[in-house]
Amino acid sequence: MEILNKETINFVKKHFNNQIPDIGIVLGSGLKIFENLENQKDLKYSDIPNFPKSTVEGHDGLISIGNYENKNILILRGRFHKYEGYSWNKVVSPIYLLKELGTKILVLTNAAGGINRNYEPGDLMLIEDHINFHLIDSNERKELYKFLKGRRFIEYYNKELNKLILNSAIEAKVKIHQGIYLSLPGPNYETRAEVLMFRKLNIDAVGMSTVPEAIWANAWNMKVIGISCITNSTYYEKTMSETSHDEVINVAKTASSKLDLLLKEFIKNL
């Protein structure tokens, strides 16, 4: 299973003058951070040969690379989902690109529904662990096994980096929870019954991404951090209204300032 061909990888390397990103960041729906990196250079997904295209609102479809605190930062402003019709190799192709560029630390962010009753829209949650509800067909399972090489990962999210994130949150005066993230296939949002079931499973937040990227990133020996932006919280009890994608995007934009402060402090402390 070819993730990306050499033409695609070499095109990106040449565009960014063979810079090696110290840190890669994947942005979830509506999240806007590091808008003005030093010496920033951008590249549209649509301009990259044989690279997938973003189809979900709130995903800009843009790679940015630049400097912050003497570190090279590469930001993937948009991701791909299985529900868009992409195969798993397309979904994780941006992570493979980061690996080929030499990235060792990966920060995965997402917009997530709050299952924990103590979470409010706009809160941040550091992912301690995850539950994977994605189904993988037999052919994809064989290919994934080749990458995993029989390894069974116990910890997908790096403990040392998680500690650094928590310390950075204290220094930046940014509130952050710690919890369990559930990844679903989507694209529909959860029913009331599903939310109640997830609470009984001690799940804190739910979304439609991140976990596949974390699995492949670990297979490619990257250190992974996951951060969820809570875009709706216990909405059935509080408002009895449905959640829309527009609501998710708007709350994510509001929470972006917190995420921006947190990650800037984290990078300073690396």
C-alpha cells in the first residue's frame, strides 16, 4: 500500500527548501493557531501532486511552515476523514508526509463533543487514551499489520510530553482537562442514547478523527500528543437542541486563542 509517491514528497520538500520540521501540528475543524510564524511559507493541498483535497468546512487545506522559538513548525491546516470517501492510506497521508520530512513530534488537535458533564464549550482536553470505533476491512488490516510489525501499543500519547503540556497550561494560565477520547466513523453526530452509553463507558469526548493518525504515527516512531477542543457539551440536558457543524466551527474558532497560547508555551518549554 503506497501512502504517497516520491513525486509528491519531493515536491513538498523542494517547496519548503528541505526544511526538517521539529514539530508537526494537525488542526481540527475550525481551529486557527500560529497564523503568523516567522519566515512562514504556505502550500495549498490542491497544488500538491497526488495529494488528497480537503472537502469539510473549517479545514483550510493548507500546509504552513515557519519558525517559532528557534524551532521549525509545520502546520497541516486540515485533515482527511474516512467518511469523505478516502481510503485509510489517504487519511493518514499527511502523517506519512511529516514522517518523510523528518518530524519526530506530532500534535494532533480536533473539535470534539463533550461527553463529560463537567466540560463546557470552548474547553480543552488533553487526550490520555482513546477508544477506536473505526472498522478496517481485511485488506487494509493486512497493510496496517505490515506497518505495525506485530507491535501492540500500550500508550499512544507520550507521557513525558503530556506532562510538559500540563505544566505549560499552568504557566500559560490555560485551563485543560485530561480524558478519554472516542473516535467514531461519522459523519453524523451522536444520538441522545449514544451519549448516555458513552458516559457509562467513562468516555469524556467524542469525535471522528485523530485515532487513526495516532496509530500510524506511533508505527512510524513519532511522539504523539492529542488535544481536543470541546465544541458542545451535554447539550441534550442543557438545551435539548441539535448540534450543527456551524456551531462546532464557531466554538472552535473561539477556543483557538487558548490552544494557541498553550502550544506556544509548550514549544518554548521543549
